Amino acid sequence: MSPRNTELLQFKRKSNILGFYYIFLNYVMIALLALSTLLLYSILSITFFIPIYLVISIILASSWRRFEILVHEASHNNVFKTKSFNRKFEFLFSYPVFLDVNTYCMLHGQHHRLIGDFNSDPDLLIYEKWGLHDLPNNKRWVMIIRPLSLYFSLEFFKVTFKNFWVKKKKRINKVIFWMLIVTCIALTNSWSQVGLIYGIPFFVVLPILRFYARANEHTGVDFSDNELNARNNLGLFNRYVLHPYGDAYHQIHHLYPNIPFYNLSTAHKYLVNKKNKVFLDSHSIYETWVSTLRGSMSNK
């Protein structure tokens, strides 16, 4: 085994207990936010409720994003110890966000293998579609006007939501899962409550957060250097809102994709402090935003 494969072996250990723990923790977070939302809705006037709800909806959207990140982690078999567990229990985190691990794995695997290939890397092809490759040109349209116009909500329905049902594998499981949920909502007549807790945060706010999160992972980087072809987006807002569950350490993930998300932070500290590694680290949302707007990407 090469030194590169052994130096971070201590961080590559996976735990089924921690996998279930982080899934459960996110459900607890969503439940607490849901209860807070419904309580505030019942006691506040609409004038006072709306600004508070805007903040809560961002936090709720970030919580639903945590499940998306777990799908990403499961595609690397990092949520649980074995591939079978990562597939068998995916319904706990992938079905609520209309994803399945196998479909995600195919595209994401290409991104890892072809990173920096402007003709084949699926993520860079999306960057080009979104206009990120051409920043800072048209930056107001690309980074502000279009995201806030619900463009990415519509794109989610046309691509991700559609593919979730079109793929035949596990379709029956998906139908049963969502039929149970819809039946419970109908029996309790809680459509408006679900709209506040899930509908608006997931279908309206999350697509905007997701765009910004994806936009700052590979803009302003150097694809000719394996240690500078992605950005670590650090700082409180990045780590807990835009890039939770280890997603903030994107460069570390590309270097060591078998390190589970809950160990990426300590692996980053080890590499920086013990190995004197230098990465593209943005230490605040401001640094992330400025670096993203520079937008230049090079493979030379």
C-alpha cells in the first residue's frame, strides 16, 4: 500500500453507528424546526412571522440538503461500513429528497474520474450550462437574478424529480414510501403545515442554496494541480448552512474520497498542520463569494 493510501488510514474508518446517528440527528433537527415553525405560525401575526420564517426556511433547506450530502456519501460507501448497508438503508435519507444512490453514483463517479476535463466532466458541463465557466461575465444574471427567479426549482423538477421516478430500479419501494407519506398527510389534513416545513424550504429555498453550494466548489481553481482543483469552503455559514456534513472539505474529499464525512475536518487539520499542505481554503462566506465571482478555471 502506497504512502498516499496509508497516511490517512486512521481517518478512513467507518461506523454504522455514526451513520445512523447522523441520519437520526438530522431528523431531530427537522422535527425541532418544524415544531418551532408551527408554534410561531400559531402565535405570531403574519407581519412578524414572515421574516422569522425566512430564516427558518433557510435552516430547514440546509437540513434537507444534509440528506442530499448523505446520498453523495453513500455513493462512496461512506455512510455505513458496507456497500449493501449504504444501499439497503438509503430510503432513510435519499427518498425524502428524490434521489437514489445508484443513479447518483454513476454521474458522480464520472466527475471524480474526469475532473478538470472540460469536455467530459459532468460537473463542469453543468458549470458551462449555468454560465459559471464565464464568470465574472454576466455575474448579476448568473449569481443573483437567475437563482432568485426559481429557475433551479424548475430544473429540479425537469431533471432530478423526473429521473427519480423514471428509473425502474426500486420504483416500487419509492412509490410505497411516498404513498405512505401522502396518505398520512391526507388523513391528518396537514397540507399547509407540510407546505411550510417541506414544500417551501425544499422546492423553493433549497434549489437556490444548492446552486450556490455547487457553484463555489470548482470555480477559481487550478485543475492542473490535484491539490488545488477544488475549494474547501470553511467558516460557520459555509460549514453549517451551505456545506454541512463535511461537504465544506471538498478538496479533501477529492483527494481521499474514502474518508467518511464526519472525519474530513480532522483529516484537513492533520494535512495542514502535520503535513504542511496548502489548499484553496475560503475561511468565510465572503471569501467564498469573492473567489466564486472570480470564476476563472484552468487546466493548464
